[in-house]
Amino acid sequence: MAAKSKKKAKPRKKKWSGKVTRESNALDLKQGVFSLRDPKAIARSLKRSAEHSRRRKSSPFRSAMSMLTFYINRAGKDLPASRKKVLDKAKDELRGLFHKKAA
């Protein structure tokens, strides 16, 4: 009988999406901004970061909204409904802060 060979576990690669959230080259985000419970606070923080950034390539509104949407999409199915609700409200608050209408 031949001995069973054990497969070696492949080393886990770190996901690029996590690095984007931590080390975004476009915005210097306040640490823990996406874990805040107040949608207005999240929106204000993203707006402040977007307006003070000199590295962004688009408007402050688009940069802030893109980062928020990216975070929501990255969390996917693992994002609890309560957090998704807060983050979706933060989108509405962000639109209000920039005087934009919902699409």
C-alpha cells in the first residue's frame, strides 16, 4: 500500500482590497471610520478626508462615495444588515453634504 501524501496548505495571500481600505492612495481615512454607528459622522469624516486629500483623481464627492461603496461591496454577504443600513444612510448623508440628489 502506498502511503498517503499530505498536501501542504498554500500560504494565504493577502487580499488587495483590504490594502486599499487600509492604505488608500486617494484618501487619508480616519481610523475606524467605517465602524462608526452614526451615519452623519461617517459622512462628515469621508467628506473631510476627500476635501483635504491632494492625491485624489476625481471630485471630493466621487472619491468619498467610491470609498464608501467599495467598503460595502468588499464586505459583501458578511456585512450584517444593521451595518449595511447604517452605511447606506451614510451614503444619503454624504449626498446631502455635497448637495447631490440620489441617483
